[in-house]
Amino acid sequence: MTITRKQAENIATVLSEGLPYIQKFYNKIIVVKYGGAAMTESFLKESFARDIALMKLVGMKPVIVHGGGPQIGEELKKAGVTSEFINGQRITTKSTMKVVKKVLGKNINKEIIKLLKKHGGHGLSFNHEEFKIIKASKKHNKDVDLGYVGNVSRILKTPLQKALSSDYIPVIAPIGLNRKNDFLNINADSVAGKVAQALRAEKLILLTDVKGIGDSKNDLISKISLRKGQKLLKEDFIKGGMTPKLSAALEAKKNGVKSSHIIDGRVPHAVLLEVLTEEGVGTMIS
């Protein structure tokens, strides 16, 4: 592809302005929760993989935790199964869990590895078959049995640290294993937060399909403190999928992660914009 001199100058300027951030985050662990439109639209999938590969190339240590709710829903629909949700959490029967393992643990996980490889990154699967690093317990709800739904009890960090030191990009499916050796479906935002805490990550970045955290008028809040974030959690306008995201971001920040970010994954190169610019493309909890 031929570019004009002006385009070349713009590229050089962007790279030059990004240098301080590249230096700042060199050798730092950045946990990214990948989900929403960013993993369903082809162009966004490609740009995400390129961003992660570039981060790795310049010396950062990205870790990916992926979701896959829409893909699971589509697979269940094909099988004629209707999903029920309680507070954004899918009730997971034994047959549903089989689909979850297939879609999250195999299809999506392997697709991400393949996309990373295409752009020069070397991914390593951490799913229900490989490593089993997510130790979990059954999640209880006072009104209904959620089935095979779990909470993270512990993250086994040593396999992740070994992968990072060997220049791999860990790609983690949010499937946990309990003491009875049952696999449990876990919210990917929660898993990403726990992984970031276990690795003492520099950043936790959660991709979503909105511009970030909005106030009561839905205007973007670009930066909030821990205290403000805890207050927001109690507000009626923070609901649905944003609740686990904000909870995970706040808990991570409270437990050693330098900063947490909830960003708009519909924006091309959203992760790079968040890492390499001052403004970013969402809400930062710092």
C-alpha cells in the first residue's frame, strides 16, 4: 500500500508521541478482557489482535481473558435451547455447560490464538483443557439455582508467569473448576479482575459495547476515584452488564492493580488508544 508523505508524517508523529507510554509500560503486565463487538466484527477482531501483538513486540506483557456470551447464545439457539438470565448471569444447566466449554474453551480460544499468530504474536491457551488455572466455587442466588455458574476462588498464577517469561501471550477462557471437578461458567470480567490481581498487573482493561461508565444523563465519566466508583455501584443507572465490569475494576484497583479501565471496544484500536494516549477511550479508575 502506497502512502503519501503527509500520512507518513502522521504515522511518525503518532509513534513518537507514544514513546513515553511504551517506555512507561515496558515489561509491565496488562490484562485485557476481550468481548462484545470487538470479538464479533471481523475488522475489530483483526485490529484487536494487531494491537496485542504490537504491545508484545514493544516489550509489554499482555494477558487476554475472553468472553463469548453472544456466541454461546447463538449455539444454544441452533440447538433449540432458550437461555434464562438472572442479573446478567446465564443460568447454566449441564447441557448448556457442554456448549459453554465448546464455544469458550475451544472455538473462541483457538480463534484468538490463530489471529495473534497471523499478526506475529504467540498465544498460549489457558482453557478447561489446558492448565486449569481458575479454581472456582458454585455461585449461589437466593431466588433460583444458577446451575453450573461459579465465582473465582483462586487463580494459579505460576503457569501464567511461566508463559509470560517464555514470551507467550496467555489467552484465558473463563471456565473454572471446583473441588468436585465440575466445570463452572464464570463472568469473564470477574475472571479478568482476579487474574490482574494475582499477577499484580499494571493495568486492567475491560472492553465493552458502550463508551465507558456514564452518569445519570449517560454522559461519559472519563475518570473516577475508588470512592466515587463504590457510590456509582449503588446507583440505579449502573445495571446489567456494567455492574460486574465496574465491580471487577474497583476490586482490582483496591487490590494492587495500578489502574483499571472500562473502554469502548467498538472503537478500532481501542486498547492501543488506552495504553498509548493520555485521554484514552473510556473510563479510568485511578
